[in-house]
Amino acid sequence: MKLFNFSLNPRDVRRRLGLNQQEFWTMIGVTQSGGSRYESGREMPKPVRELLRLVHVERIDLSKVKKEDFEIIEYVKTEHPDLYKMLRKAARGSGKKPVATAH
């Protein structure tokens, strides 16, 4: 299930978060002027789209994520799939909701 519809203009996501362009784009390493071009319709490279999704839609603080976290997730997912499903369900019920939903 998709948590968002990425045909959304990043401007819509930014406005929903109540951020100005400088605040919004700086969080993913893009200049305000570069972000302005993306908001005006210029195609975003896939890495920028993914950073936007992770930081602003999924609300992940990338400064807290380490490689080891991904290794643990992959281990639990492959070696203990029932535990992974239970943890995923519990995490989704923790009150964190995505900014935009699929249509």
C-alpha cells in the first residue's frame, strides 16, 4: 500500500507542513532556488524525490538513522518475519501518520 501519491507537487507537501522554501528544502540538502524550480515543475532527480519522501512525507529524522539500523531491520525481516510483521503493525499504530495519502 502506498503511503503517498508522488504526483503531488512538492509545494503541496511543503505547505501542509507549514514550512517556507528555505526550511523545507534545506532539510534535504537542496538550495531554496533549486527547490523553487522543482515546485514550479522541473523534474526532480530520483535521489531528491526519495529524500523528500523520507524526510517530509514519512517524517524520518535522517540524522538518527544508522547503517546498523537497516542491517537489523533486514535481519528481523528475513529471519523472523512474524516478529517483523508484529513490530510493523505496532509501529503503525503508534500515532505517526504520513503527511499525504494515496488516492
